[in-house]
Amino acid sequence: MPAKIVVLGATGYTGELIVESLVRRGRQPLLAGRDAAKLAAVSARHGQLGTRTVDATVAADVAGLLEPGDVLITTVGPFERLGWAAAQAAVDAGAHYVDTTGEVGFVRELQRRHHERARAAGVTMLPAFGFDYVPGMLAGALAIERSGAGVTAVRVGYFATGSMRNGISSGTRATMAEGILLPTVVHRDGHVQEVRTGSRTHRFDVRGDERTGILVSGTEALFLPEHYPGLKTVEDYNGWFSGIARVMPVASRVIGAVVAIPGGRSLIERLASAGDDTSRGPDEAERANTRSYVVAIAADAKGATLAESHLEGPSTYNLTAELMASGAEGLLEGKAQAAGVTGPLAAFGREGLEQMCRDVGLAELPR
């Protein structure tokens, strides 16, 4: 039987967008999730795709969907709580793996648990293969490569332009609520460190407008130094909420103090995740009104800017869906250049990744 693509979480907001992208590419993915009625509805919208009801938190159940050489796409998060079984199932079945996580702690633990076994089996595992954090990996690589030998630092800023009433899905809100309580992963002084989320800000030029981002985790800190060993500093910044960016360093200290008291963590979680959970996320028209924008600034040891790379593409959700579909296709077609838990540069090479991004509408802007 030919290898197939399985979409776990196919009835969720991002999952459905991924299914749509795969079908446009002529693929017929197997749809998997916990709600048979919702799976049937998604299937019917795309010409009666195959469906399977499964508990995403039970590795043996998920593994039952897979054969060696298949590709498992999973959107089931927050991954720190719900993602382990799917990853385990892929390795157990000898299937490739792609996920939508933005949780860098999950990626680090995924490396610890599964890298060696996956590599030995020839299985490629691509965590965080969407807007988090493929654009920053490519932008960082482009800025670094045109900087010359003096580059020691790269800082990546993530932004969205335009406006949407329903800017983020409930799933994204849940992940963000948990993420604000976790330490931020950065690469400093030549090794990975954990620091307080939001403890710093950095300014970036976004189409001529200076915007501020707050310090957050990014897989760039894990993967870019593998390719560019001269890097001493790799940091990610999020500029989606520029209105609060200037006060975030103080706010992050307050959050840390509140979390330390009894009941503080649950209070912050409730406040951070507050919102309209009845809204799945922005509709097609709203997504068309926004663009994703990512900046990478490469600097020398004195902090002087050596080069910048600016990438712009579709809305963050559309971009994630297209990247996930493209990455899964690449794995299914045997295009991966590396096995194990790896990043997009190792998996597809810089030129291959740049072409993949260009094909889904993410391209570098002229400077």
C-alpha cells in the first residue's frame, strides 16, 4: 500500500486549513480525531476522505493509524500536555512526523526522547513547522550568510500586519496562556539558556514602521547554531502585541511573583486565556486582510548590524497550513536530507527551504 499522510486533529481550526491545503495539492489524507461526526463533516467537504476516530493521547491508538513511511501531521495541543503520544506513535510505527507546536520546551524534550531512535530508523521528525518557526529559520540563515565572518548574533522578530476581529484561535490562546508561564529558551554565550519570558524587548523595522517585540522562545535558538557555529546569541521576539511590549519587562517580573504564591499560576492561566472560546479563529476574509512579517537582524560582537532579512507572506494561519502541507509532501516524497528530530534547514537544506517557502507565498523583500 502506498505511503499516506494522516492529519491528527483534522477537525480543529488549523487542522481543517491543513486538510484544505493537502486536497488542493491533490492529496487524500486520512483524517483522524476524537469526534466521528465532525470528522465526517470535514470528510464530506473534501470528497469523502477516509476518517478514523482515535484518542490522540494514547500512543498505541495513534500508532494503529500508521505504517512505515507514512507521514503523521498533528495539530493537537497544547503539546506539552497533549502531544507526547502522537510523537511516540510516529517513532514506534516508523512514520515521519510534522507538528504545529510553538512550544520550544516540547521540542527540546522531543529531541531528548526520540532523536536517536528516529535517526536510527530513518524517520524525520519536524516539530514547529509553521509560522512558528520556519520563517525565522530561513530569515536568520539568509541574514547570517550575507553578514560575513564577523556575525555572532541574530535576533528574529515575528509580526502580523493588518487587522482581524478574531485574530487568534482558541487553540492558540490556550498555548499562549501556558507559554507565558514558562521560561523563554535563548542561545546566549554559546549555549542554550532559559530566561524570563518578556524580560527584554527589541525594535525592528516593519515596512518602515519601527515596532517593538518582546522576548519569547523560538526553535531558532536550538537549530541555527548547528549550522552556524560562530553564533553566540540567538533570540526571538514577538511583536503581535506591540501595545504592551514596552511594559512587558516589568509585567513579566510581576507575573513571576504572582506565580510564586499559592493559586497564582491558575490565576494567571485564567487571565491569559480569557477570550471568546466560541470563535474558532479568523475566517477566510479576515485572513486575507493580514500578512505575516518576519525580520532577522544579524550583528557582530559589538552589536553593529551586519545584515537584515525581511520575509513577508500570507496570514499566519494560512502560512502554517501551507508549510505543514508542503513539509509533509516533502517527507512523503523522500526529500528529507536528515533523520531524527531536526529543524527545517537540516531537513531540506537552505536552498530547498527557501524554494519551499517561496512556493507557499513566503518570500524575501528587497532591501
